[in-house]
Amino acid sequence: MLLIQFQTPEGRTRVGLLDAERRQVRPVLGTDTTHALAQTAIARQLTLEGLLATVAFEDPLAYDRIAGEGRLLPPLTHPDTAHCLVTGTGLTHLGSAESRNAMHKKLAEAQTLTDSMKMFQMGLEGGKPAPGRTGVAPEWFYKGDGSIVRASGHDIEMPEFALDGGEETEIVGLYVIGADGTPWRVGFALGNEFSDHVTEQQNYLYLAHSKLRACSVGPALRVGTLPAHVGGHTRLRDAAGTLRWEKPFLSGEANMSHTIANLEHHHFKYALFRRPGDVHLHFFGAATLSFSDGVRVQPGESWEIESPEFGPPLVNRLTVESAAHPAVNTL
């Protein structure tokens, strides 16, 4: 089951059930947002699928028209962007069999491991604990609030001071915090985590700076559990639409060194992240990125991230932000 959020031509936010095969959207009658739908499901002690089985829908709309007119929204938002927290974990994916074998060889041969390799090894050894037990904590980062999240079809802006603007294809967990502080997973979506890899490459302690960027999520939210194996493709097209780079990606727990439950535990164990009503978008880590292949994405070029498990592709164009940076004044 796939859900999307979109705007009507009049600017009203709506949530709808997406039929990816027919490329049709059926707006939910009586509930305008995914956030409100989730809160109703929590209050009525129903799953989202269970709740949607009880509601009425309006006449179907054409998905391609909504997308073509730039009216898609991220699939889960909060009416106050400050109450949507965007975070993520890294060094969680095993990659292809070839890269996995290369990584194991490095671990076996290295006399002294870098901090990143140590973290990866910790995940291999302790990221998938037995049910009911706590595994090793992953690398974690803060990315921003809801104001940085872009929908499919919208531009991702690179700050004018950035040294790079490269995609990171990831699966995103989408959550709402219940009235009693309990985190509820609404579903999963495709994401472009988008980072400044050149800044990070200078020194790993610059990781925090490299992550404070825009990102994109969607277009659809997949309700329910994440398949153990998720496959798809990331493509980069130049400004003329010509394919410049393409690579398959793998995700899901079969291709990860951590379980989803372990990553969720180490995020929501902090009371700060269990504030009632808040929304959380949590990136689970990248398996492939064009930067690793020596590609430097240029303004005007576009990404397409696609997986059959998630319906239509996530599409965004890179632009450069021209916002001024005022000096700090003294009161």
C-alpha cells in the first residue's frame, strides 16, 4: 500500500492512496494529511491499512498530472516544520557482493583500522542482535528540520559555500510520536540524503557540516514492513536529459549490517526524540553514490531514484542557493 501527499490547484494539502500501476491517486475523504491519518490510527488502535479500510475516498486523480504540475509534497510532514526532525545513520550497508568481499579483505588485512572501518566492523559483529536484545549503536547524524525536505519534482539547493552536492540513495523511515511519547512507524520511502562529500573527505570530523543540507523524500510512503531485499537504480541525467551515470542499489535488512529495529532503538532511546506529535524522518544509510565513482554532479543535472517497491521514481534537480549570510550583530 502506497500513500502520497499533494497539493490541490488551490493549495490545499491532501493525502491519497496511490495505485502505482494505474498511476491514479484516490484522495482520502475527511482527512487531509498523512500526519492526521496516523494520529487517528494511533487513537483508534488501528494499523494504517486497517484504518484505510474503514474510510471513504474521492474520485481518482491522475498521478502524472499532479507530479507534472509540481504539486507533490513529501509523503509525511508536520504543520510546523520545526517539529519534523531529519536524522540518519551511516556505515550500515554491505553493498554488492564484490564490495562486501573487498571490505572484509580490508578488515582482515589492516593492521590499524580507521574509525570508519571500526564502526563498520562493529555493525557487522553486533548490529543484528537477537530479538529482545540491544545491538551496537550505529553512526548517527542530525540533518535538519522539516524546512530542508524537498518533494519529488522539486529542486535540491546546494549552498553557495558548499564544495560538492552529491546524492545518497537511501531508504527513509517515517515516524509520528504518539500522545504518550511512543514512536510509531508510519512507513518507508525512498530518499536522496544529499551531502557535501568533498567537505567530509577533508576530515571525518566535518561529517556534521557535510550533512546540514537539503534532502528529498518520496514520492510515495510504503505502509507496513520493509522487504528484506530492496533493489533499485539511481540515475544522473545532465541538463539536456542525457543519461550521465547509472548504478543499481541494494537495501533492506538482507543487505544491511544492522536491523531496522536496532537503528530505531538507538534513535528513539533519547527522550528528546519522543516528543508527542513530532514527525521524524530517519535515513538508514547509503549503499551506492556517484561520488565514489568519481562523478561530480553539476547544477542543472537531475537524479532519478527508483525501486519497484515504492512506485514512481524520486526525481530532483540540483541548483545553487544564492541566499545571503548576514553577519551576527550584538544587542
